[in-house]
Amino acid sequence: MLLEAAASEAIGAAWCERVDLEARRPGEIHADLILGKAAELAFSPIGRDQLMSLALEKGVRDAGSPEPLLETSALPVERPVIAKRVFRHAPHRTSETEALVVRIEERIARRLGRDTRYHLLPQRMRQEAALQEILWNHPAIPAGDDVRLAMLCSVPKLLERVEALSGDWPWRLLTRWLAPFVGRGAS
């Protein structure tokens, strides 16, 4: 259900992006711009960006198609093949994984708002970890093997961060209040 909700969100965002580009760039050039953005997002190790890339591309190539953005029951044969290919890459650097977790956390925090819904951050990060785990070896996403490896490596780090955020309320409020002063998480 999480995957379907995230795919639906990506389709809606892609539609808004298309409408915006069509309004600003009349003619056929908007299709090239959309495909360019889709290609750029394909390099992102964030699962929602992978879905947005698929949605943008689908919106240009077969906009009226009733098929879902992503087949939720990918063939079991394809996933192990992708996993084997990804595991051939060198180990992923911890610093890159930690930077990815910080990017995901900051993106979620921006969506939630500064102070109003901070208590939802651990729940949303847990959802992102689940989405990363579902998508990293999904055959439909356009990610390369190195991006897929980053997605896979981010799952345990995201869950560690969820546990850290789920600690005592006073400390979480204090760290959120101090974030702008120490530079982490400041927007």
C-alpha cells in the first residue's frame, strides 16, 4: 500500500510539473524538458525521486495509458538478477550513506513544516526506509547499479535514525530548536 500511495503521489507531482512546463514553455519543447528532468532524477538514490522519474517519463511517452506506474508484484526472477548485479559493486561508503539519510530527513522535515508536525518525522522516515527497501531492486525503476546500492545501504541507517528520533521528547524538541544555530537541518 505504501508503494501505491507513493506512486500515486509521484503521478500527481509529475502531472503538476507537466502543466507548469506546458504553461511556461508552449510547444513541444516541454516534453524534452520533462524527459531531461526524468533522466536527472534517475540518478537520485531516493526512492521517491525514482518514482517521480518514472511518472515524468510515462507522462510524456504514454500519458493516457491505464497501466499502473509500477507493477507491485515484480517478477521474482528479475529481482535476484538485479540484486546479484548490484552486489558486484564495491562496498558503499558510509559517509555517502549518512549524507543520503540526512538528505532524506531534511526533505521530510521540510514537507512536515518547521515545528508543527515534528512528531511525525520518525514515522515518515520509517516509511521512506520501507520504500527504499521495496524499490532498490525493482526492475521498473531507472536507477543504475550504484544508485540501487546506495538505496539498499540507506535502509539500516534510516532505521537507526528513526530509533534516534524516537527517543525522549525533550531532547528531540531541544535539538530541533538548536538546529538553526548549529547549521544542521536549517533550511
